[in-house]
Amino acid sequence: MKFLKNLLVPFVFVLGLSLGTTNANAKCSAHLGDFDWDSANVHTAIASYVIEKGFGCDVQVSKGSTTPIMAAFFDGQIEVITELWEDNLVELLKPHFADGSILHRGVNTPASEQAFWVDRATAEAHGLKSVEDMKKPGIWELFKDPEDPSKGRMTSCISGWTCYTINYVKLKEYGLDEMYTNFDPGSGGALDAAIAGGFAKGKPVFSYYWTPTSLMGKPEIDMVRLEEPAYDAKCWQDMSVVVEDIKANGTEVYAPSCACEYKDMALTKTVRADWAAANPEVDAFIAAYSLPTETVNNLLAYYVDVSGGDMEATAMWYLENNTEWLDWVPSNVAANIRATL
Amino acid sequence: MKKYSKYLNFLYLIIFVVLIVVSYLSSKRKPDSVKELFTDLSWLNNFPKWLDVPFMVWINDGWRWFSAKYGLIFDAIGYALLRSYSIIKNLLVDLPWPLVILLVVAITYYSSGKKLGTTMFVGFCLFCIGFLNPRFWDKAIETTTIVLIGILLCVIVGIPIGIAMARNAKVRNAILPILDLMQVIPSFCYLIPGIILFGLGAIPAIIGIFIYSCPPLIRLTDLGIRLVDKEVIEAAESFGANKKQKLWGVQLPLALPNIMQGINQCTMMALAMVVIASMIGTRGLGDEVLLGLQQLNVGSSIEAGLAIVLLAIVLDRITQAYGEKIQERTQPPKKIKKINVKN
């Protein structure tokens, strides 16, 4: 009996302690998913600042690359995502939207682009306007891959990200795969550094990239977007099937399908349905949140160049210098935020 | 020197004060006037935002100037490294794989002093790398090539520095903090600038290996030479050996087991770095691990991780066995057993 009693006492104590802590913070909580590129960081920074300081919730932020963060989101560990590159993840998201476990919450930035880019100097010197032009004789030699001199190097997306496989399929469909390597830069920072390094040395750059990004906002980076066949929903759908198949089973299962340009898409937000039901006020804020592209570019420049990558300082700078956020939140929440600036 | 040390401390103090003033003046978050600092003491509570050395700005400006001015030199270095990388890699990839295994087995056999057990173990491990996944074979060769070139660079630069440190205490005091810095600074701090100087791929990885894995070699070379018996040196001196003869004839041969240990450590650390370098587009076994990680494929990343372990075992056993062989040669087995005298 004494043994049981000894066992019970600490157990009850721990239980009380844990209840006590959950009670204290039971008002609300949000677990945000953040990704390893800078526009996602900025949106996450602002949203988490508002939720924490304005609504007074417990906020947790997890940062990682697409696959693990999305897996945690589908699993229910992460509740809010403030920047979703939805069109890259069509097949992955479909079942979850269908069964109602996650909900659309509108756009965070109206316009974004992802495409293949060439630096302006090279593009103008050789008349490169579309992906077809990249096949002209001698062009690949401008971008010669130092480690595989028989081909040019197209610095691609990061392997493991869906866009890497999409680019793989695109290069094949466009007939560029025999002339260019689909080069994996390994990480987002390395991709940026490769482009910046090309410009710093005045070397030709041929790369996959996207906007809005702080790099694209820099004055010295000037790239031309290569034209591709116009976006077509049916074509994209067919390609997505092949892409998901390759991601699951390796490049051997590649089958010729179709390819077209990335849709200039709105970046969207999404939340988990159970979390939204439990936190209607915060959910309404997430749904209302939206920034003009112009503001995002300014924010990115501030985030990278001025704040030195300080997410909180960027959020505070935004909240101090803009007013549109007042419409997203109730007035008492806005007052709470004002008090912390 | 002692005489001036008092003034030297004074100089440091002045530099420190200047830094504080500069950081205050350049800060955007300073109060409206200096007087506020005395009336409003709230800055003593939290570390004040204006107390921020603009180190970041200095580094960025310096870096821009540096990469513009000396970019060409780094292009040349990069080209030389890339050539040697491509030559070795293409040679090994083109060779039939059984031949490569035989070659490594032969190297192991002779470097280990004809130890059959070690040799067979190494051959088996090497076979298993391809056995885990045939795709790994070429990738392991890419990784090994990068590691080998990195180590070669370390040996060429590291051993002379180690010797210089062992000979002169001032040199040692100057270099030790640099070694600490090289070992501890997070690798992305130099890998990302490496991309800007050398482009994506193998070359920044080789530079990364050099920075990360050279320090143990330098330290062990230094230690090995300093540990050589004073009496042996005195004996050499009494035979009239000059400095050069002493170094090549006595100190280096006797320090060789330690130096080999340094090369062994260097190899292991190089292998660790090559995996991290996959995040800057270096091909090899590391990118298999990274891919598995990014696709949440536990099986494939562990498989690739095991291949790296096997590669590490192969490289470790070869260098280790060679070191042991040297040790046996330089320090003949003691035949006289010590007799414990009990008091």
C-alpha cells in the first residue's frame, strides 16, 4: 500500500501541475507553420505577432521545408499556414480539402510568379526570350556546367521540393534535358547565393526562381522571365499526375505528358478546420489578412537588408508603418498591438 | 615587450570605447538625445537596442569589396581544384567497379602491413556501399574524391603550419585562436560565401572541408613534434645535426604516428562536412540523405546514411592501419617488462 501511495502522490502532483499550466493559457493557442524562404517568414512573423500580442494566444512557430511542414499540418500538429504555394501541391492537398479537415482562407499576396529566368545582359545579347530559344546552337555553352562540361547548367529548385520534379518534367517535355542539367542547389540559401554570385561576377545565369523575393527586389539583380507555353489547366493536371508519380517512385516512371508555364498564382492561406472552430476570432483575422505585392516586396527588402533577418523587428516595422491591418482585427486587439509597438 | 603591455591595455580600452560610440551613433534606435540616457534609466533593464556594433554592415561592405577585387584569383583556384576533381572522379567512375575494389584492397593490404583481417573487412565494406543501392556507387566515388582533395589540401597547408607552431611559441599563440574559430564557426557561415566565390557544387565543399577539418591535423602535428623526447633531440644535437636535419631526420619521423592520427581525424571530419555540403549543391552521398529527409523517406535517408558510415569505416581503417604500422616501426615493442616494486 505504501508503495502505491508513494507512486500516487507525485502522479497527482504532476497532474495538478499540468492542469494548472493548461488552465492558465487555455484561452487560445496557435501553431504556425513557416517555410525556408523569406516571403513565408515575413507573413508568419506578422501573423504570429498579431496572434500573440493582439489576441494574447500561445503562439508556436515551426520552420522547415515543404514536405515535413505539410506532413505536420495534415497530421494536426500545425494549425495555420500563412503562405501556401497551392498550385505546386495540387495532388497533395486535394484529399484534405475534400474531407474538410483543412480550410481555404483566401490569398495573402495577389500576384506571384515562378519561372525560368536568364540574366538580362545575356538574354539581350543572344535574343533569349523563351525556353525554345535556349535550344539554339551554342546557347547551352554559355551556361556550361563546370562539373559536367557536356551540358549547360540550369540551377533548379531544391530536390525534395515539388518544383524540382516539375522542372525535371518540364526540361524533358521542352527537350532541354539533353542540353541542360536540372541542377539541385541543395537549399534555398544556396540558390539565392548562386544567382547573386553569378551577378557579382558578371557570369550568365540560367535559373529557376520565383517572386516575391527579396533577391528579386535588389537593384543589381535583373532577370528576364523566359516564355513557356501558356498555362492550361488540363495540361497542368496531366503533368501533376506524372510529377507525383515520379516523387513517389523515382525518375524511372517518367512518362511523356505535357508541360506549360507555372500559373501566376495567388499565394493562399490555409487553416485546420478543428482549430478554426475552436478559435473563430483568430480564424477571422487569418481570413482577412492580405498584403499588396508592393508592400510584400518592401517588407522583404526590409527583412533581409535592414533588419538582418529579424522576423519580429520586421513584423513590428510593418505594423508601425501601415494601417490596413486595422481592418483585419477587432479594435480591442488593435489596441493591444498598438500598446506593444 | 613587458614594458609596453600597460599601454597596450590602455589602447584596447580606447578601441572598446570608440566601438561603443560608433555603435551608438550608427544605431537607428537611439534615443533623441544623449541626455535621455541619464534621465530615463530604462535601458539598464533590457540590453538596449542602440548598443549594437554595426558589424554586419562592415562585413557585408568588406565582402562586396573583396569579392569584386579578388574574384579572379578565386576563379583560378576554383578552376585548378575543379580540374583535379573531374580527372580523379571520371577516372574512378569509368573504372569497372571490381577493379576499384581490388585497388582499394591492395592499398589496404600494403598500408596495413599485410594484415589480412583488416583488408578483408575493408573490401567487404566497400562492396556493401554498392550493395545497399547500386546508385550509391558513383555517388560514393564523388564523395571520396572531394574528401581526398580536401585532405590533400589540408596536408599541404596544415603540416607546415603545425611544424611552425611547434617551433615557435609566438606563432602558436597567434594561430590557436584561428584554429578555434575554424572549428567552431557554423559551417554555413563560410559555405554560403563560398558559393558566391566558387559557384555551386564541389569546390565550396572542398574549401569547407579545408576550414573544418584542417585544425585537428595542425594541432596533432604540433603536439607530435613537441612530444618528441628531449633526450633524443639532445642526442641528435650532440652529433652535430642542424635544424633541418633535426626536423627531417628526428622530429618528423618520431611525430609521424601523431600526424597520421591527425590525417585520420581530418578524414573523418571531411566526411562529415561533405554531407553538410550537400545543402549547397554538392553531389554525392550527402544529397541522398538530404533528399530522403526532404521527402520524409526515413528508409532512403538511413540507407544513404549507412553508406556514409561504410565509407567512413573504409577510410578510417586504411589511415588507421597505416598509422599503426608506422608506430610499430618507430617505437619497437618493449621487450623488458617493468617490474613492479612493492614498497
